[in-house]
Amino acid sequence: MPIVLALDTSTKGCSAALFDGQDCLIHRQVIEDGFVHAEQLHLIVESLFRDVSYSLQDIDGVAVGAGPGSYTGLRIGVSAAKGFAFALDNPLIGIDSLALLAQEGKSVLETKKLGAEVILSVIDSRRQEVYARIQHLSGEVLLETCSIGLEEFSFEPFINAYSGLMVVGDAMDKMRTYLKEYETHRPITYLEAYPNAEFMGSFIKYAFENKAFESLVSFEPNYIKPVYITPPKSATS
């Protein structure tokens, strides 16, 4: 089975894991404000290899959270993944960060035997917006990864048609506000979480079985929206 290094830095959660096929051997996640991923990521990767019998030269592939999420975070993770893959002549696997959140939500639902039938993955965006993806517990995607304005978007079709909803991600305060009106119709479970490399196993398995690898030359994160850069005060004075 391939030995794969997995990374995700798409939000303020910075994580890395090592896989033997789809089985996670070891994982680490650090959650800090300020996006210190540039300093933390390589330290986390080094710590993984201190606790296993493999070295970096033993890996057969590199997987990375491909967004959406923070522009800065995504650049750090994807640049690191490309660097490892290029240096080691390994294939690169890009994984939708919202699909990764859904996998964590599914794991929690199965472990705790909760009754939700649909998983709504969200990553906080600007103002009253989130990056969102909705899938059935079976894996069927009901809403592809996109940016939605919470004031205009209706969750009613996804809630009324199914027996229960899990919301997983880092925008729980926003989501509780906008989903409160639906809670009398269907049970809603909230799981605060950040995309975590620990849950990349099924995506890694699929990529190797189907040779679904990214180009080291052209692969870029999925930002969805244009990058927003606040001009320095000196430029506006």
C-alpha cells in the first residue's frame, strides 16, 4: 500500500497525517489564530516522522487540502505539498476541504450513531457568507462546493426532504443564527471543526485506484472568490 503524507492548512487549523493506504498511522493538528502555518507545518511534519518507522524518503504520494478557505493558508499548504511531491518525485492529490469536513462529520455520525441524513459542510467567509457543500450520508453530493450568501440562500429543500441535518465546520455561530427557524422541523446537529488531514484516507484510496493525480505545474488551490487584499493605510491617506 502507498505511504502518503497528507496536509491541510485551508483554515486556522494546521494539520498533517501519515497514511498507509487509507489507514491513518499518525496525525497532528494545531489550531491557532493568526495563520502561523508557515512556521508550524514543517514542525508538525517532522514530528510525525519521529514517531513512525518511515522517513520522508519512504513516502509514495502527497495529499493536500485544496480549498476553499483562507488564501494565505491555502498557499502555504499547497506550496509545501508541491515542494514535497517535486523533490520526492511523488504524485500530488488535491482534496476539496469541504468534502474533507464532510468525511469528519460522517465519522462522528457513525461513531455516535446520530440520526442525521444530510451533511452541510461550511467554512467561514466574509460578512454573511460561507463556503458550503451539502451531501447525503450515502456520499451523493446535493450541493457542489460554492460560496453562498446566508441572507439569500434557502436551506429548506435540503432540510425538509431528509430526516436530519449535521452542520460541520468553523462558522457555527453564523449557521445557528440562520438555521434556527428550521430546528422545529428537523433535528440539526452542529459540529465545530476544521478540515483535518486525519480524514483523508478514503480520498487517498480513490486517487491511487483511479490515478486521479494533480499536475505539479498547473495545480492551484480552489479559492472560489477573488483574493481580497486590504490596501495599506499609507496608500489611502
